[in-house]
Amino acid sequence: MEIVLAILIGVLYTAGVYMLLRRSILKFIIGIIFLSNATNLLVFISSGIIAGQPAFVDGTTPSPNNLSDPLPQALVLTAIVIGFGIVVFTLALKFKFFETTGTDDLDQLQQTDN
Amino acid sequence: MQTLLLVYLVSAFLPFIFAGKLKKAIPFFLAFVHFGAFAYFFSKIERIGNGDILRETIPWVPQLGINFDLVLNGLSIAFALLITGTGVLVFLYAHAYMKSYKNLGVFYFYLFLFSAAMLGLVLSGNLIQLFVFWELTSYLSFLLISFFHEKESARNAAFQSLYLTGFGGLVMVAGIILLGSVVGSYSVSDWVVNAEILRAHQFYLPGLMLIFVGVFTKSAQFPFHFWLPGAMQAPTPVSSYLHSATMVKAGIFMLALLSPILGGTSAWTYTLTLTGAITMFMGAYFAITQTDIKAILAYTTISSLGVLVLLLGIDTALSVKAAMLFLFVHAFYKAALFMIAGFIDKKTGTRDWRNLGGLARSMPITFVFAVLASLSMAGLPPMLGFLGKELIYEAKVQSPVIAPYVLVLGVAGNALMIAVALFFLFKVFLGKAKNQVQIKVKTDWAYIIGPGILALLSLFFGLFPAFLGETIVEPALISILKRDYNVELKLWHGFNTVFFLSLFTVFLGFILFYVAYTRDSVLVKWRAFNQRIFSVRFVDVFNNLLKGFLSFSKRKTELVQHGYHRFYILTIFLVASIFLWYQVYVTIGWNLDNVFTLRPFYVSGLVLVIIISTIFSMVSKSRIATIITMGVAGYGIALLFMYYSAIDLAITQIIVETLILVMFVLILQRLPLFARLSSKTTRLRDLFIALSFGSAMTVLALKSINVNFNHPISDFMIENSYTKAYGQNVVNVILVDFRALDTLGEVTVLVVAALGVFVLLKTKKT
Amino acid sequence: MNAIALPIFIPFILIFVMVAVRNSRAAQLISVLGSTLLFVVSLYLFISLKDTKILTLNMGSWEAPFGISLVLDYFSGLMLVTASLIVLCLSVYTIYFMDDEHRNNMFYVFFFSLTMGVNGAFLTGDAFNLYVWFEVILISSFVLITLGNSKQQLEGGIKYLALNLIGSMFFLAGLGLLYGKTGTLNMAHLAHILRASEQPVLINTSAALFFMAFGIKAALFPLFFWLPASYHTANISVTSIFAGLLTKVGVYVLIRFFTLFFVQDQVFWLNLFLIIAGFTMVVGGMAASSHYDTRRILSYHIISQIGYMIMGLGIYTPLAIAGAIFFTIHNMIAKTNIFLVSGMINRSKGSFYLKDIGGLFKQSPILAILFILPAFALAGVPPLSGFFAKFILIKAGIEAGQYLIVAVAIATAMLTLYSMIKIWNEAFLKKAPESSEVEPYFKKPGFPELLPSVILGAASLLMGLFAATVFGYTMVAAEQLLVPTHYIESVLNGLNP
């Protein structure tokens, strides 16, 4: 199954990068969301995945080998929340930008270079 | 000596402290400090002459071999006397010359700080320390040249001089470090001990050449000479002090310092004699066609510096002796002539000899001094200059291999110098008075005391050279040659080759002068001829190179920083893909243990759904469809988390996905529709890059699952979660206990993001 | 040593204080007091390194590598002290130089969250925790760069945000892969595992992702685009903060990671660093010399200077690493300072554009001196800090036989000199153009306005005069980095997991 998931990650990255390269800021943000989903999934599966064995312990000596690795889950959780904060800010920025300039086209953003 | 340098440093700040009436006393006071230093060095002459070396060491950065190493030996005392002695006169002169200008505090500050740096330079016993002072003199020279900073020409000239000397300095320090790495030290004495090793090492040639670049820029040697005429934009006291007597001699000092270490090889001899000879001739050649008297002096200075480099290049005892003597000869007459030129400028308001004439009547005393100095410059008896020239001829005649070429250029150069000197005297002081403006300047004694003393010294030492020879030149020579050497100077050498060469030179010089003086058209034609032949002016070359480079930079910058946001991203992903694929290729050795399987099918189905909705979201033209499919993909990933035992993760993912969807929908109505902005080829190109990156990530994901160096640390967390942290859900325990600091950061991010959105939306448009 | 956590917690508390405080005077006072405290604490921490050389703190007393460890060695100590000094100076500067409408307390919230992130990044000994601090820095800088909401700022902000988000994504992906391979996040533990491993080259793909991530953060060629597109749009106080802290955190992490555990396949990595360093220097320097807006010149110049730091990493001898650290510290101080001065130039003349201004030498000689100090320090004029920074690097390069990069470094130094002289000639020496209609904010800055620049200028000078001391510290830091056994042992505390 890991291979299938790895391919999924590849597809998500491809979609993310492709969307980032569009000129619309909205698509750009969607691209960011895809990328962050892909990355989260990558972190999640990278140390191996086990189905149906959530890391719950109740005092009986557990065997770590039978449980899913809880650490990547915690990391991804943190990353999701952080990513959420940043996406919200990006959306607000985009909104404000459109309000100020009336354009959604990233190619119009050329005044600050050169 | 360190006390002395400290006194110099403190005194440099005095111009800012002195206020009101005391302000007028500043130059006198600073001249007095110079005089004190001169007296100090003078008092040491005897000890140094006996072969003593005074040395003081203060550690600075000893780990890097950089120490503050002050050494007073025969060589450094000669330069120190020159610096402090002319310093006294220059400051007295500056008192009169600078009176009418503003910002004098700054001027004296720069100039005196320069004296301190120059003194530090010649007392350096450590080459890095020497470089430090070397750079300081360059920068102070920059500040002094641009003293009249509202004139664009002054700013440009200052920039040019700094750029060349600064460049030379950096190159030189690279050479010093290179050779220092052979010896493991930057101390001159260590280099002297290891001179043999240095000369035999493979770094010798590159190191030497790098140091030569520094020397040539500083001492205005061909082809770096052109900054010096430009430097005449500086106030005249600066020209006479920095750009004739002291700073430009720093390169000569460096050569003298290094000649016992690096000298004596053919690389040393040929490079220096060739450069020196070219510079010598070229300086004299261009001097005669100048019209600005300060420019004439600048070009003759270049010529004299060429002579000095040439002599140190010949590198025989005789030539070094000639060099040391000529150092003084040149300092005496050139500083004097500069001061006289400045005085004339003040008196008449012009420095163009075509507008000058007959000044001998209105400035009789100055005329006398000018005659003395010019004769010394021409190398005529009984002046010190004559002695110098005789010695130089002697050295050239005896120089190995290249003597004939050097002699031809030398005779030609000297003949030109004679012509220039006489021309200067006759055009400016004799002849008919031109209708130049007579500015009423109170004939301040301070204007003429400096040139007066210097000119008289030229005469005095010409008649009685023994003192100069035995007490100053001889110790200097001993510390350069590192062996005993007896210096005897005489005015009359008898009838020998050198005498006839001299006679011939004088003859040639007079003819040249006569032609130039009697027929004005000759010089005009000559100038025109030069302009045609030497159509390439070095200053222009420098400026054009710079300009070309700047516009090249501008174009390149616009190419790189073009403003197209997408291409920035494109570049980054392109670099990333190449990089990752290369690394995948390098680490190809790992084995893939997993078997491709679609079981369980409902998971495969889920993955398929995610993939399809992702692709749909990519290509859809409708905004709402794009967002909804994006949501579907997000929820699908949440289900995946759920299936693979990550309950908390799934819940979080669902909440976040929902919130994002809601926000998208909320602002969607206020945003424009998608427009298809890119062409098909663009989209294909983007897709290609996206695919190459995505596929690389797939490979990486598989690899990291299969490569395991270690048991994960989470085993410990599972074991201790309940017993030590009292929590059943290990993920939660990790978040709030094991890795609570992450959560703190996460909270901070959320708070900042929330406040950021608040500030962003609250602020009115500006 | 619980005090190690203070540089993180002091700004954390200040964030909430700033949200609560309404009065802006009070906020300014608190920010100055708070950053003074921060500076004192950092200094205290640095001094207390003397005995043990490395201080560690396991957060929540979970022993390493299971919890998160904070580690203070000489490298992070030096960076921490320098950063706190800059924060202190900026907290004073912003009182006078923030635009009116933003001189509200909100600015300080973001200012201190940025500080918290930077300090956290310097102190943490855990790779994922580092990611969190990077995100804190990122979101704070997003907000700071768009404070003001002008069109330019929003535009610059979007570019800044986009490219940095990609950088973060690379970072997180690299982390995931690294954890998948090694099963740990603690940096000392990573070093322990990877240095002992037989096939360490397998880690190279993760290293590549990290390199991309930090290369973007540090603004290396060809990943620097975000910097020149955005830095000059923000308020000058904000740009000064960024110039002093942001890219240097990227450099810090690059040096940390590539000396501590990415030490495999060094031929490839070090050559890559040298090539990139050379391009970064030259491209940045050329771009800087072709511009006429002080902020743009200085922004491009940041990039060019990053090249020197990476050059030190690429040469990879103790002397070179020490040189890189020395250079980084010098650059943080001098660069921040020159931005502060350019802010004052703007206030005195009403423009950043060199062709519109002039005559400052006459108008305000003090400003001239304050400009000369960092400008000459950056150009490498002895005896200021920059001279030694460059000297050490050139010496290290020559001794390591890397002549090409030394030649590039010298050429770049000439470009720097050109840029600095250009600003000096145009803004200070040239006569003020007649047509300048912009009403300046003040004629001459007063003492409190000048104070931050005076402090930083003095720091540049002292760092040169007492180069032996500073160099001694950087040398210890470099040795700790290149032979990290002590680091690994201190963090893992003899444990062998």
C-alpha cells in the first residue's frame, strides 16, 4: 500500500506545483494547500504506517512494534495547525490585495522588482 | 613609539575640540606635534646609526599572527624623518593656504590622521599591520581629495584613486597572506630569516606579483598611474604632502622593505625595471605638454616614482643607495614646487602657465626658491638633485643585462625633466607679465617658509652631502641590504662615463627647452600629436570599463530579478528537481522491500478518489468546482489518516479543511472569476516541471520508508506515556508533554496569524 | 540551567503584555525594558558558557533525545548575544522611525514574536522544534512586511510569502524523510546516528531538501528572489530587523546542520557551497552596484554578503568556519546599522533615491560619521570588524588552496566598496539637488534617534579593535562545530539510545 500512497503524494505535489505556477492568486493558494497536504502525508507515512492500531496505552506493558508510530502524527498535527494559520493569513492578504489593486493576476506584480 | 602614535591619534581629534579663537592655532599646534616627533626621531639617529633597532610589540590578534609591531631601523627612520619633517612645513603652509575655506576642523582631522597612519605604516614590523595603515592612508587620501566635495570632478577623482589603491591593497594582502602561509608568520623579521625558502617556494611568483599590484597602484606606476594627476583636485597642501612626499612613497617603502626578502631574482628585477623605466619616461614625456602647473608636477612625480621603482628593481647596492638618496632629493624639491604652485594659484587665481608670466618681479623671494627647487629637479649642480642624478646614472650604467635600454630611457627622461624644469621657471617667472589677475593676498610668511626651507635644504645638502649620506642614507641602506655598507657622497666625481652622460643629458634638455620655449606652436602641435597617438586615455578606459560593467550588471540583474513571480517559483522547483533527481541517482543503491498491491481495495479506491479530485481541481475552470474538489481531496486525506491509526490527526484535518472551505466560500463572491491566462505551451512546461518534482518526491517517500538507521525514539514515548506522563493517548501526551515547546510555538503562530489578519483587514487603505 | 529558556519565554510574555497594553508610550517603554532584559540574559548566558562550554536544558525534564532539548554552545551563544543587541537597538529605533499609523502596540507584538522565533531557532537542539520556530519567524515577518497595507507592501508581501512558504514546505518534507530514516529528531542524536552509520550517503536526499529550504531562507543564488522583491517595500525599521536577523538564521542553520550531521559526501556538498557562494557574492554585488535606491542597494548587498558566510562553510577548515561565524556576527551588526542610517537619511531628505538627495555631509556631519562606520565596516576597511571578517576568510581560503573563491571574494569586496562609495558620494558629498520638494521629517536627528546607530557603530569598531577576543570565541565555536563529540555527549548526557 505504501507504493500507492507514495504515488498519491507525487500526484499531490505535482498538482500543488502546477497550481503555484498559475497566474491567479487564488490558484496559488490552492496550490499551497495541496503542497502542505502532500507534505503532511509524506511526513505521516515516512516512518511506516500501521492500520487500525492507534497509539493508545493504558498501563499494560505495550509493545511499540504493534502500535502505529505516534510521533509523526503529533508532528503532522502541529504542522496542520501551523499551516492553517498561515493559509488564513494568506487568504486575508490575497483579499486585501484584490481590494487594493483590483487584480488577481500575479504577473501584474512587477513594481517591486528592478 | 606607541606613545608617539597615541599622541598623534589624540591630537588628530583636537581640531574638533578647539573652538573660537583657538581654532586658528590648530595648524600651528599640529605642526608642533610633528616637530616634536621629528625631534624624537632625530634624537634616535645616532643609536640607529650604530646599528640599534628599536622594537615595541603589542599583541593584537596573535592567533592570526597580527600584532602591533613597531620597528625603528635605518629604513623606517629615514621615512619617519621625511614624514614628520615635511609634516611640519605642510601644516604651516596649510595654515595660510586653507584659511579661507570652511570645514577646516574636518580637513585638519583627516590630514593629521593621515600623518599618523603614514607614520604607523613606515614603523610597521608586521605586514598585516602595514596593510592596515596602508588602507587607512588610501581612505584618508580619498577623503582629502574629495574635500571640495561639491565639485563633481573632485568626487570622481577621489573615487578613482580610492578604487585603484583599494583594489591594489586587497590584491596585495592576498599576496601577503599567500606568502605568509609559507612562513607561517606575517612578521617582517620572520620573513627575512626565511627569505631563501620564500624565494624558492612555488608561491613566490604569484605572491610577488600580487604584492607588486599593490605597490604599483599605490605608487602610481604604469598602467595604474592615472589616478595621480586626478588627485590634484585635492587642496594643494594635500598634493604636496600625500601625493608627492609621503603616501605615494608607501609603495617604494614596501619595495625597500621586501627587497632583502623577495629581491634579487629575475622576476623581481625584470618586472620592476621594466615598469619603472616605462613609468619614468612616460611621466616625463607627458609632463612637458601639460598646461596646468600642478598637472606638470603630478606627471613629474609619476616619473620620479618610476625612477625609484626602477632603482629598487636593479637591486644592486649602488642602485639602492641611489634610490634612498633620490627619495630625499625628490621630496625636497617636489614638495617645495607644489607649495610654490599653490601660492601662485592663490596669488593669481590661475594654474595655467599660458596665463602666467613675469612673476619674478612680484614674487622675488618665491622666485629664488623656485629656481633652487627647479635646478634640483633638473639635476643640475650644485643642488642635491645633481648628486642624485649622478648616482642614478652610475647605478644604471652598472646594472646588469638591461642597462642599455634603461639608459636610453633614462637619458631621455632626464632631458625632458630638465626641459620641464626650465620651462616652468621661464614661463611662469620670467618673460612678460601676462594680464593675469593680481589677487591681493597678504604675502604670508607661511606660504614661503615651507618651500624656502626645502629648497635651501636641496642646496645645502648638495654642497655638504656628507651628513645626509652618513647619518640617514647609510643606516637605511644597511637595513635594506642587511650588511654593512659605507656611504660617501661627493658632488664631484671626476671625468667618467657618468659625467659625460650627464653632460649629454643637459645638452639635450637645453635644446628641448629652447625649442619649446621659443616656438609656442611646437608644444601645441606636440600636444595634438599626443592626443592623436595616445587616443586612449587611461582615465577614460577606467570610466568606460566601470560604466560598461554597471550597465552589464543592470541588464543581468533585470534578467535575474525580472519581476515575474511565477518564474521565481519555477526556478526554485526546477533547481529542486534537478537537485533531488541527482541525489536519487547518487543514492541509487537502496532496495525497495514493498510489494505493489492494491489491497485493501477500499483504501485504493479512496486514494483514487483523492487523485481524481486533485486532478479535477487542477484543470477545472470553475472556481467553486476547484474549491470543492480541493475539499474532497482534503477530506479523503483525513480518512486515510483515520484508517492508518491517526484519529487525532483525522479530526484536526477535517476541522481545518472545513474552516478553510468556509473561508474560501465567504470571500469567493468578492473575487474575480478564473481567467485562462496562460498558453498551452506554458501549461505543458509547468506540468512537466510539476511532474518531475512530484515524481522525485514519490521516490523519496518510498526511500525513507525503506531506509532505517535506528529504532524510532517514539518507542520510549509509548512506553512512558502512561507511567510517567499519565496519558493514554500517546499523540496527545507528545503534544502537551514530551514536545510541549512545539505546541507553544504553534500557539504563537496562531495568535500572530489571527492578530495579523486583524491588523491587515482593520487598517484602512493608504 | 533553566535560564536557557528565558530568551524564548521573555519575548513570549512580552507578546501578551503588548496585546494587553493600550497606551503606546507604555508599550515603547516596556519594549525597551524587555529587550534590555533579554540582552542582559543573553549576555549572562554567554558568560556562563565559560565553565562547561555547552549548556543544555531538557524541556519538561524529558531526557534527550525523547523530549526537546535546548542547547547553548558558543556558536548559538554568539548569535544569541548579537541578535539581542540588535533587538535592543531596534526597540529604541522604532520609537522614532515607525510610521505614525503603525506606531501602535501591534507592531511590538509581531516584533517580539519574531524575536522569540529567532531566539528559539538559535537555541533549539531539536530539528522539528526548529521548524516550529521557523514558522513563528515566518508568520511574524509576513505580518511585519505588510504592516502599512500599501500596494507595494502587499505586492512585496505576496512574493515574500510565496517563496518562503515553499521553503518551509521543503523543510518539513526533509524533516519527515529524515525522521523516517533515523527515527529521531534530536540534532545531537541525529549526529550520533549518522556519524556512526555505514551508509550515510542515503541521507543525501533529505540533505538536499534541507539545503533547498535553508538556501531559500538564507537567500542564496539562485533562490534569493524573494529578498530584493520585498525588503525595500517595508517600513525601514522592519527592513532593518529583517536585514539583521532573518537571512542569518538561515545561514546559522546551514552551518549547524552541515557541520553537525550532514557530513556525508563532503566533496559534493562543499564544492556545491563554494560554487553557490561565488555566484551569490557576484550576482548580489553586481545587482547592488547597478541600483540607485539605497534600500535596494543594501538589500542586494545582503545577498552578496551571505556568499561570504557560505564560502566559509564551503572551505570547511576550523579557521574558515570561525571566519564564517565572525563574518555573520559582523554582518548582522553592520548591516542592521547601515539600514538604520539609511532610514535617518530618508528622514532627513525625504527620499531613499540617491539621485534626489545630497548635501548631507554639510547638513548633518554626525550622520556622516554614523554612515561611515558601518559602510567602511562592510567594505572591509581596517581596523573595523569587516576587515577581520574578510581577512580570516581570505586567509582560510588561501591556506586551504581555494584560490578561485578567494579571487571572487576580493572582486566582490571591490563591488561592495563601489556601492558604499556611491551612497557616500551621492547622499553625503554631492550638493543637494535643487528640485527636492519633499519636505523632510527633520533637519538633524537628535541624540535618542541616533543612539541605536551609535551603539551598533561602536560595536563594529570594538569588534575590530578587540578582534582577538571575538575571534577567540568564534574559534572555540568553530572547533565545537567541527568536532561535535562534546556537543553530542552533553546533549545525550552519556545516554546511548
